[in-house]
Amino acid sequence: MVLQQKIGVRSVRLALGVLAGSAMLTGFASAQEQAIQRVEITGSAIKRIAAETALPVQRLSAETIARTGATNVAELIQTLPAMQGFTVDAIAAGTDSGGRVSASIHGIGEEYTLVLLNGRRVAPQGSGSSVNLNAIPLSAIERVEILTDGASALYGSDAIGGVMNFILKENLQTLSVEATYSQPGESHAGRQQNISITGGYGDLDTDRFNIMASYRHDERVQLKSTDRDFARTAYVPFGHNGTNYVYDRTSASTVPANVSVTFNDPKQPAIGFSPYLKKNGTCPTLNFESLANTATTQNCAFDFVSTIEIVPQSKRDAFFSKGTFRLTENVRLFAEAAWTRLDLTARIAPNTAPFTIATNSDMYRTNVLPYLTSAQAASVKSVSGNYRTYDWGTRDSNTVTDSQHFVAGAEGDIGGWSFNTGLTWSRNKFDEKYVGGYVLNNEFRAMLANRSFDPFAPIGAQSDATKALIEDSIFHGTVRSASTTLKGIDGHASRELFDMAGGKAQLAIGADYRQYHYEQSPSAAAAAGLIYNYNTPAAYDLERDNYGAFFELALPVVKSLEVTAAGRYDAITAVDNGITGKKMGKKESASTYKLSARWTPIPTVLVRGSYGTGFKAPSMLDIGQPLVNAGFTAGSFTCPPLGNDNYCRPGSAQYNVLSGGNENLSPEKSKQYTVGVRWEPNKTFVIGADLWDVKMRDKVSAISEQQIFADPVTFRDLFTTYTEPGTGNTYWAQKELSVNIGQTHYRGIDWDTTVTNRFAFGKLTSTLGGTYMLKADYTKAGTKNDWTSNLNIFGTDDDVVFRHIIRLSTTLETGAFTNSLIANYRNGYTDALATVRNLSTGKNESLRLEVPSFLTFDWQGRWILNKNASLRAGVKNIADRSPPLSLRNSSGHQVGFDPRYADPLGRTFYLTGNYTF
């Protein structure tokens, strides 16, 4: 894959190549292939020769995309050096993301990167602004333009970090078929395959119309944790500085069950233990003696990681069609339709099933009483078992996400104005089903009551009769459905105004209206409590409107200097709650502006810069979500000293998390600037860099669990209680509430250089580029001025911003053959603070690992058989580098590595064939 970023300072020969600031994936068409015409560039509403832009825009051509070997849009985008802090689909293992994947420019956050399809917004997934990249049809993409500068003055909310614009094919008159097979080297686990067909009919110039359509089908086989040595266990032994340690992320919900006992005597602390461990002196299969044990606990701990998938199984179907009709010589009507369905199944550890043990039962007399002292036995208040439903199988959730996007509009030139207007209807809808491992409530309680199965029996000890009962007690069905619908109308127009020393002044004006409607409905089965120990999803019906208007004025002061000013006003209504009939939050408005300039002091040098403001509206759930169950803390904690030990879990344990909204939230605000330079002394060499800086205030943030549990007295208001549906027991729980008091400050340099050499045997092009981060500072969640950083360190926000992300691409073109070699590099960083057991001393220690740098090499070869057929073959991660060891305890159920920063597939071979009719 070649990044060829050309700065068109000297001539139109470089017109489309100036989409500058490109972090080395930008493959531009050659000068001979470009037409002399004015076009709209992402980040501007004024039609211009691309060489005139003052904005740092990266461009990925169709050939660049093909050379990456990417099998989907997310895989394509997330390899860009400017991208950090995004969501990967592997996180579906252990979250309710449904396989959502995202983009995040410069690590500022996925919710601050605006995603466009042919220049227009698409419906996000959820109530906020983050778009699922799985909704973008890869086979229909003509090019991708990435603006790495804020653009709220043109697009409104959400564009603080930048803009990604996926531009799809049009006016196509050929038919092509393409198929790819991808296979990791170790096994069929993780195998992927796809096939696509793209065609068009009619020529706009001669027939006055064109219709094109593209369809693609993708499939991927799941990758289990046990398929990779670095991911196979939650009980991770490792060496550090000559000392042997164990990192323990195992779970206290086990098979056979652990026991928790509370007492009436306030002097008797709650205790926990494994009856199996007490009886046998060791823990059974798939269990370890927990390193989280304290003076009051003697639990076994279940190795849940050995049962999960680290990359989920999926199928994807994507369709895109566009029809264009030339109404007059200068006016075109168009209609676009995009539809994508992602069918993803994520399998995680068997379910946790806490249950109550009556003190007058045989279960109590056999498994609890023998291990209590006489004083404890005389003061028992409640007894519960912490069980893992291993015999019911893994928890399998199937999420089908349908993304639909329709646009109808017109574009052209009338009366000296170039215009574009359209109506948009876009929806992201998903249906979540449980297809394995979740237990029916009544059946499970009946089995406990009549002793049809024994929760204290080890794995594999259940009788055939019990196995039959288990098979009949698994829930299958939908648990919730949700959708986000976007309706909008937009229009903008530009024209030349008057002569100036450097050329014609130009003006663009525009306005848009958008309505967002977010709904979530629990299924009848979920609402009726058919699933054991299950919290029914909340019902939502939220809606709000956004109105905006903008202008952009370009002033060519002299031939070598152009100045552009832009401004926008937005009004956002309060949130309408369709369930209660009430409005939540308040009406907000925001005015933003941007000033930019480009200067060419000599024909081979371009200097550019910009300064502007931005904003982001809080999501509807940030404003209006009631307090709902949101799972468990990522880490284990001792009981917070809040004056009521009856709500304590024994020893060190995970506590429930309840999240909620805040009606007093205001929009987040930003100030940002860029300064860049491009130098092209000749046709074979170009170098450039862009310094960028983004400051945000009033940032929506939530106080982290580490802060809350480290100082529970200060954060007393962020604790509440939670009652388990399975046992009726009440425990402390953490509240996760959003507030508007955060600040962030990010700064870095996007840089690249391209060298081209022509030899008698062919052309060699090498591009080296990357992003160098200078600052990634933020105030700790819940504070105004307590600053910290996650630059090269795992921060309190459970994320890392890498100082260096670099990509080197070298391509040799020799007639019908093209070979590309790509190097991908991330520097090392300081890992999350983890509690580990020193095997020499037998004591627990706090430790931060230094995670090493990660360097991989990819190769791709292309053979053009004839004018109709071509083959591509490639190898990703040639050296089969495994992800480096990480002891982080967030972002999914994977343990031992961080799937956000390193692909677990390993060395992967692929073959692609294309035939054009």
C-alpha cells in the first residue's frame, strides 16, 4: 500500500494530490490521470481545485485501499497512524457492543470524529454520535477523505477531532466480480472470505443517466482464546526483572460453587470459601486458588478466559446503489440507497448464577455448616452460592444490525451558483438474541429446589437425566431491540463574488436540519423475567432536533496567499421522552468559527494554518438515561467503608455498576489550530508535516472506578445499593454519572515523506509517515484541574495514546507485477497498574509492566493477467508477531493482551481475484 501525497502548489498536475497531511496511506492518482476541474473537498463547501486547500486532508484512493488487504472498512481505517482510541469488534466478547467498530482521529475519541457517507451524515449506533463502520459498504468505496482538523464551523456537532468522508463510486459502466480468501497460518480459526459484484449502466455524458449497484458478502470464523497461547487463560504466569509472578483475573463465580456467608453479629465479617477446596485441599479443573483471597475468604476462582472467543463469528451483507439523471446540461438529480446487515455471534464465559442456600436445607448442612465455627454457625444471617453454569455452555449472544441509508437530491449549477441539496433518511437498528448459555428462571429455581442438579458437583459430574433437564432449561430468544433514526434535509451553494489581486473571491452558504430518534425496547421474555438473574433492559423513546446554518468565504488576497473564514450557528432542542411525555435537559445553541490560510512563498513550498472553535452536544442518554444496571466493575475491590457492612461482598470482589444520565449537561467546547508546511522540490520527492492542537472544556466525564473505590468517603454520593435478581441479596454498587467539568489538551504532528524513483525495470515508491504525539493530557474524571496524561502510559481512562505510530510503505511496479512491503510500528508504553502475586515471597505486589513496542511487516503482490483480470496475494504479520503481554483489566473479556492495539490473528495469508467484464 502506497501513500503518495502530492502538494499541488506549482500546477494543476498535482491538483487532487494536495489533500495533505496524509499519514502515508494516501495513494493519489498521477498527474496525467487528473482532470482540471473544481471539486468539493472534505472540510470545505466551496468548489475549488484541490491544490488550493489550506486544510490537512488525507486521501485513500481505490488502489490504496486494495493494497492494504483490508477485509472491511474498520480494518482499513484503524491502520492509519492518525487513528487511536477507537473501538474494535473483538470488544464484542464481553460487552453489548454488538460488534460496533469506530474511528477516532488522534486519540481524541470516537465520539469526536464525524463520519460521512458521500458528504452526508449517517445514523449513529446508540443515542450519541459514534457511527458503526460496519455500516459502510467497502466494495462501493471510490476513495476516502480524512480531515484531521476540527470542522464544527461547517458540519456542526461531533467534528472536534476531524471528519471521515467515504465517497462511493458513480457513473460506472463496467461489471466486476471480486473474491477474497483469508487464512491465519495456525488454523482455520479466524478464517475470512468474501465475494462482491459491482456494476453500472448508462453514461451521464451520452445517455443522460447512470445506475450503479454493488453487493458484497463477508464471513468470518470465530477465534477462540485457546487457539492462541497468549490469550488462553485468566491465570497468567510471567517473569519480570528476574522474578516470577502470576497475574490473576479469574472469577469467584465458579463450578463447583463458592459460598458467601453473612452474620447477624456485627463483629463477624462476611466470609467466603469453596467447599470443594475445604474438603480436598485443592481446586478442581479450570479453577485456581484465588490470589484475591483475604483473611476472610478461601475461594477457588474459575478460569473464564479458557471458555471465551477473542474474535467473534460474523457474517456481513452490504448493498449500495446510486442512480443519477442529468435533468439539464447543468443540473443532475440523484438517489442513493445503502443497506448493510451484520450478523455477529459472540461467545463468552458461562453465566454467573448466584443462588440462595436455606439454613435448614441439606445443601447447607452438607456444604456450609461443616466449615463454620460454632460462633459463626450460631450467628448466620444469609448464605448464598456463587455458581458458574458451565454445564449450560457459554453465553452466546447473536446481534443482527441493519443499517439503512437513503438520500435523494439534486446538484449542479444555476445562475452562477454551484449547489447541492438532499433529503436523508438513515437508520441503524439491531436485534439482540440469546442463543445459548442463558438459563430459564423458573426451570433453574425448580432444579435447585428439588436437587435435580448439584451446584457443588465438579465439572462433568452431572447425570444424564440432569443433562437432559439442562438442555431444556436454556433460553433462546430476543432480549432487546434498539434503533437510531436520522431524518434530515440539507442544502448549500457556492459562487464567485468579485475580483481580487489573487483571483476571484468565493462564497458558500448552507443550512441543514436533522432529527434523531433513539428507541430501545426489552423483549416480552426479558420483561417477564424469564431469564435467571437477568436485569431487564430499560425502555427508551428519545428524540431531539438540530438546526444549523453556515457560511464560508475564501479571499485570494494575492496570488500566493488565500484566507478563508467560516462560521456556523447551531440550535439543539431539549430531549423529548416519548415514554413519559416530558422534555429532558434544555435547549442549547452554539456558534463556531474557523479561520484558515494557505501561502506559497515559492512555487515548491506551501505553508498553511487554521484556527477555530468546535462543540459537541451530549448524547440523549447522557442527558436522559435513568439509573440502570451496567454490569460489574472491571477490577476487584474490598468493601467500601460506608457504614453498613451488610452490603459488603466477602473479601475482594467485583461490584455492580449502575449508570445514569444528567439533565444539566451542556455541550462540550473546543479551541484548535493547525500549522503545516509542504515542500516538493521536484517530481520525485515530497515532504510535509502538520502541527495540530486541540483543547476541550466542559468535557463530559465520569469518575473512574479506581478513583471511587480508592476514596469511597469523598465519593460517597457515587455509591448506591443493588439487589441481585437471583438471590435477593443487596450489595453496594457504584454509580456512573456524567458531569461537565472535564478538560483535555491534545497536540501532535502528522508527517510524511514520499520518494519516487524510476528505473529501467520499473517504478519504486517509498512513503514513510506517521503521527508524533506531543501531548495527551486530561483532567481526571470528576475534577476540574487535576491533570494527568495517558501519553505512553495506561491512564485512568483505561486507554493509551502512543507517541509514535509509524508506517513505511514501499512499492515496486514492474509492468504487470506490483509488490508492496509495509512496516507498521507502535512504540512501547507503561501498562496499567496491576496486582500480581510474587511467587518467591507468596505476597501480592502492585506492578506496572513496560509493554514493548510492536512492529509487524505485511507483503502484497499484484499480477495483472490482462485488461480484465488480476490477482492479489498477500501476507499480514509476516513474522507472526504475537501481541505483547498486557495486564490491563478493561475493554472486553480478553486477558493477557490488549486487542485494541495488536491483532490476535497472527500471520495471515490472503488471495484476491478480480475480473471485470
